[in-house]
Amino acid sequence: MNTAQTHAAASWLALGTEVRLVVTEGSRLDDARRLLQADLAEVDAACSRFRADAELRALPRDGRPATVSPLLAEAIGVALRAARLTDGDVDPTIGGALEAAGYDRDFVTIAPQRRAVIPREIPGWRSVRLDGRTLTMPPGTKLDLGATAKAWAADRSAARIADQTGVGVLVSLGGDIAVAGPAPAEGWKIRVQDIAGHPEDDPEGPYAIVSIRDGGLATSSVTARRWRRGGDILHHILDPRTGLPAAAVWRTVSVAAGTCADANAASTAAIIRGVAAPSWLAAHHLAARLVDTKGLVLTVAGWPA
Amino acid sequence: MNRNEIAGAAARERGRSRVRSLTAASGLAGVAAAGAVAFVLPGATHHTTTSNSGKNSSSSPSPSPSPSASTGTNSSTNNSSGFSTGNSPSSSSGSSSATSGGSSAN
């Protein structure tokens, strides 16, 4: 059977971005969508930095230990793992610095501000302790799981949907992509580009089409989620060492890995590492495509040229 | 160093700090040259220029390919640094199922 003939897809908005779900059997799309919608609602309620009723927002700010839900514990564990793997490039304790930079609400509602950014000291991921479900942070620490939660959610839901429906599935959350179950004969075709969009729409800027059969693929870009502050144009990828947006050596980095969470951690770290990123990615055997600020493309560690 | 010289040095340092902050914050233009430097760094396996059509207009081996560059044929294993690695992506064409890019805001 040619599975390409029975693909079915759905798109909607959740977690402040676009969700895309593709299954290899159209008859299972409705079931898959229900599972994914339920999963994302749980993740949003636990991890959102912007929802007043989110569990993340209710964490104590005075240094007291807190018992968190199993789901939030898992999400924080993924974030701390990303911090460890990237030597702190991807640090979940940048929540306060992001707020100081102006990213303190749902992105579409951010208005330009005249005040310049005053970098805020970042507590650092090593100061966070997660022992089972008991979380302890320095006073005043605000976590931001935005760098890792969508990718982890894509991994989690793709695996669950494939397990419960028995079909191949692709989950994309704002361009963080996880696949699970039996892949189509030609693999999952993915177009990498500066900013995620509908596959039917023509992309802006350089792009490439690749195929994956397992794991995940993620792209980080300084061309997405930009805003004005004090006469400067800021983007959302902060360098934890400065508390400021990372210097733009690469405008876009895409990485393929065994999970979307790891791909996302690596692509974000590559943006922050700048000129050191290609050798770092190669040393970790992470297939990657890097686009510099002029649009020139560099591929490493097995990414097709 | 007299008081005026000290004040002048402090002003110059403040100016440099401001320039550093703006370089970090203002995005693409100021550091464009750094991207070109990266094309001869170890670890690169190929460098290409890509047009908006998505086709490579040139492709050639890097002058300094990394000896550690992997073909990435392991399927979902953890490498020595802890990252999980899957099969490397393969080149493809035609209609795609999804796009991967920076997260758009909606």
C-alpha cells in the first residue's frame, strides 16, 4: 500500500503557535487530533509562562521547596537536561531576563517600548534542584520552559498517538517536529526554512527539503519572534551569560536528533554559540544545517548538502 | 592619570559597553562578517549557497572537514555527550508534510 495516498493532516493553534498533525492513515486523524489536543491542554496548564492559572506561575518565589505535578516535573527535568547537555546555553532560569527584555506576555500582544533593556542576572540552572517532584529554586527565580516544552510535548504526543492508534504520526509545534510509528515509504518530508509556516505556502528565504524516518527535527531562528525595545530590535533567544539576545551569527539553525527535545536544545545552543557552533555540532554527531546572516548555508555531520 | 583623563576613560568604556550591548541586541546587520568566517571552521562537511528556489547553486567539500563528522547512521542512540542521535535526514523533494522554522507567533 502506498501510505502517501492516505496521509491526512490537520492544523490549529495552541501553545501560542501553530500545531500541525499528520498521520499515515486518514481514518485515524480524528482520534489522533483528540489525543493531541488533550495533551497540549495539559502541557499549557502546567508550563505556560503567560496563563495566570498555570502551575508554573504558582511556584513559590521565596526559595521554599515545592511539590510539582508529575507533568511539570517531567517538563522541568527535560529543561534541566537540555541545560546540562548544552553546558548552560539553554537555561530555564532566564524567565526573569526574558521579562526584563519585554517578552512578558503572549508574543502577539508585545508592544514596542522606549526603555532600553537592562540585563538581569540569571540565577543559573545549576541552582535549581529537582528531586523527584520536589523543586527548589533560589528566591526570585522565574523559570521559562519555552525553549524546551514544545519540543518535549511533540515527542511525548507523537509517541502516545503512535502507540494508541498504531499508525505513523508527525507532530509539529511551531516547527519543532517529532515523528513516531511506521514512517511513510519515502520518509517524512520536511521543509526547513527561517520561520515555520504552512507547507502549502511558498517560503521566504533559503530553504531545503529533507526526509526523516524517526526522532525529531527542530529549527531555531533569530528571524522569528522579534520586537522593538529602546530603539533596538530584540529576538527571543537569550544568551544566559549576558541576559541579552544572542549575537546573530546564524539566522537559522536546524538540527536532527533522536528526539525533538534534543534537536531543539542543540539548535538553540548553536544560535547562542555562534561561530563555534559547527564544530560543536559535529563533535556531538548532530546533523545540522546552519544559515548565516547573509543566507549562506553550511551543513555538518551528515545533513545532506 | 588626572581627573579629566579618568572621566574620559570611563566615558570611553561606557561607550564600548553600549556598543557591545547593541551588537548583541540589534540582530543581523552588525555581525554579518562573522558568518563568513564560519565556513572554514572544523566540523563543516559542505558549504553551499542556496537560492530562494531551495536549490543549491554551488556545493563543494569544505577545505577542513572534521574527522569526527559522523554519517549519523545510528538510530536513536545516545552519543558520548548524552545527546540522542537518530538517522541523519536525507535529501528530498516535492511536497512536504510539514515545515520546520523558527516558531511563528499566532
